[in-house]
Amino acid sequence: MTRYTNSSQPATTFSLDGEEVPFTPGDTVLQAAHRVGRYIPHLCWHPGMHPHGSCRLCSIKVNGRPAAACTALASAGLQVENQTPAMQAQRKALLQMLFVEGNHFCPSCERSGNCLLQATASHHEMEGPHFEEFYPARPVDASHPDVLLDHNRCILCGLCVRASQAQDGKDVFAIAGHGIEAHLVVNSPSGKLGDSALSVDDSAAQICPVGALLPKRRGFETPIGERRYDRHSVADAHTQEATAQGHEEDPT
Amino acid sequence: MSTAHPHHAPAPPPYPALPRRKLKVATCSLAGCFGCHMSFLDIDERILQLIEHVEFDRSPLTDLKEVGRCDLGLIEGGLCNAENVEVLRDFRRQCHTLVAVGACAITGGLPAQRNAMSLPHILGEVYQQREGLKTGCAIPNDPELPLLLRQVRPLHEVVQIDYFLPGCPPSADSFWVFLTDLIAGRTPRLASGPIRYD
Ligand code: SF4
Ligand code: SF4
Ligand code: FES
């Protein structure tokens, strides 16, 4: 079995928790699963974006060995374990770490109910944080007229970085620093969002899976009970990807 | 299918059923808004069913000041001062099973939003610099007042917590599922539906 599939070969399948998933040569495991509506938990992946492989929530076992589903290439006959109790427990621990490393005050967050991190955590039955809270003191950048940047909720998924580069052609964001010091930086003379080239209509301003980058003056627009994850489980096919708040597509 | 052998010993008489004792339950609110207690009361008339199985020890419902030996302690609110820590430790000593109820107890919740600021700054803002205050206002300083902690902290960082009931507040149905599971002798489990962080 080769890792790379020759593109002239017909599409074939791999096994995901015992079910055959078809793929097109060049697909990653996550891409192929997503296309057929099979849920592999993810936070830093978005269809149409290059994979980042940073959140590790999509960790799976490929032929018994751990891998990130968003970066592992699909190939014929792979045996992929996804929804096993052990993988789910590992993902829950990752989610708990993400929560304690930031300041996630969901009851006062405008993204609540439309947040991929929050919905993924409830899906994994995360009842509490388990670990000790860091309570980091991170800045809020409210300098932009239309977009708020709250570093306290940023999970460093790099989606805004990739969207700004690849889709908006602007290069507004980057991730700087290492380890616990890693943080999102803004490309502008002052380092402030208000002095950057970001516009509220940019993909980068709309792609954030959490409440770190939020369009202003739309907060709590959708009443509780009608928000994306009030109406759909995060595991429902194609409900996961963030779109601008207030512009939620109705997932089918 | 097996048929009884004539020489088999007769089946023992059924074990006499023990009279079911009511569960002793205590509740309290630390640094919280009492919203979790209100949500608990939202179980409405189901409280009549509940009262068949539980009796309340220390709780705002009984107004007892000290907690006695209990099967179950439900605590809402986080730790913001020394008294909160003392009450929590008392509950841990007295309750067989301790439950952190709601966002404040589980993560510090909204009160923990003060954690990024220094205490002198906050006290000054509230008691001295606030608009409309007379000049010369002082920060309260009475030995009766419990000392504030530098940061609001969740309960599991100070004592062992057995269960977490998330939500701000947890819904009445979460309380109901949790308590009925426990009373029936099942390990309480909230499915992802009732798990909410808002
Ligand atoms: S970003 Fe998501 S998880 Fe974080 S506080 Fe907001 S709703 Fe909660
Ligand atoms: S601001 Fe949002 S999109 Fe950008 S890195 Fe942080 S979490 Fe990801
Ligand atoms: S989605 Fe694969 S590592 Fe984040």
C-alpha cells in the first residue's frame, strides 16, 4: 500500500470506523470524510483552506497509529479509527486544555451558541475544565470600527492568518511567539487592528471559529434557542464551519 | 430450560427489602448570583416527587447555618473570599458526594472576569472613584468582612469535586436528570444535550 495515490487511478475507499468512505486522490482523511458528511472533530480546519494541523482535535488512528485527519492523506484500504471511546476521551482532554488556556466566559460571549469550540466541547460531554485555570491577562483590541479582536478567546487556529493570505490577499494576521507565549499579531504600523487593511467583509474577519474575531454591532442578534448549535449538533453534516455571525447558512 | 431437581435445596426466601432512607441534601451559594438555585426550583411540581426521596439539610430553603452529615452537597458559585473557602471545606467534610453546580462553581464564571485586574484597583474603583461617591469614601475594612481572594477560583482547585453540572445556570432538566439518576442508584450522566456553557 502506498501513501500517495496516483491521480490517474479511479477513486477508491478507506474504512472509517468500519464504514467505507470514498475519496479522490490527493484528499486528506478529513476532507474525504467531510464530503460525505461524516464528522471528524476539528477546530483549525476549514474546507477550502490549507490544513494547519495545530489543534489536534482531529486526531485519529490510521492503521493503529495516531495521525491528524486534516493532514493525513487518504489512501485505499486505510483502517481509520475515529469515534472510539479512547479517542473521544483524548479529545475531551484537549478541549479542556483549550478552555483553561484562554478566558472563555461563554455566558457573556457574543459567539455563544454559534461557537465551534463550545459546541465541540458539549458534544464531547465536557462537564468541567478538570485542569487548573490559567486566567491569562490578554488584551482586547477594539480599535477597528467594525471588527473586535479579543485575544482572550483566540485558540491560535491560524484560520484568519490563512484566510487573509490566501483569500483576501492582505496578510493582516500572523502567529508570533512560542509555546504558552504564542499569540496572534496584526500587521499594521501600530500593531492595532484599526490601522490594518482588514475590512469586515474579508474572509479573515468572518472565519474565526470562536469569539476572538467578531463583527461589531451584531452581538446576540440571534435569540437563544435559534442559534446554530441550538438547532444542530456539531456532528450534523456540514454544520461546523464558521460563517459571519448573523449570516449563518442553514445547514441541510 | 431447566427443571427443578427434587433434591435441590429450596430457594432462599427473598432478602427483606430495607426501608429506603431519604437522601440528605445540602445546598449553598458562594460567589454566584443564586441563579442556579432558582433554576433548580424550576423543576416546578416535580419537587413534590423529589421530596419523597430527599430531605434538606443546610440550604437557603431551610435557613440552617451549619451543614450536617449529608449524602449530597450541591454548590453554586465560585470562591471569591476566605469565607467561601471555609464553607466549601465544611461541605467537603460533611458531604459524601459533592457537586459543583453552574459556571461560577466550575470555572469561576463571570465573577472571575475580575481576575485580570488587581484587587486594590477594583476596590478603589468600586468604593472610591465611582461616579457619584462623596470625596473621602473609604474601602470597607471591618474584621467581620471576609478577606477577598486575589482571584476568583473554581471549586475543584480547592477540594475534590465528584460531579460537575454545567450551565449558566444548568437547566431545571439537568438538575432533574442528575438527581433522578442519583436517587435511582445510577451514575449520573448528562448527555451532550443538557450540557451547556451559557
Ligand atoms: S469563544 Fe466560544 S468557548 Fe470561548 S467564551 Fe466565546 S462562546 Fe465560549
Ligand atoms: S482570531 Fe480566531 S481565527 Fe484567528 S487564530 Fe485566533 S481563533 Fe483562529
Ligand atoms: S483540525 Fe486537524 S489539527 Fe486541527
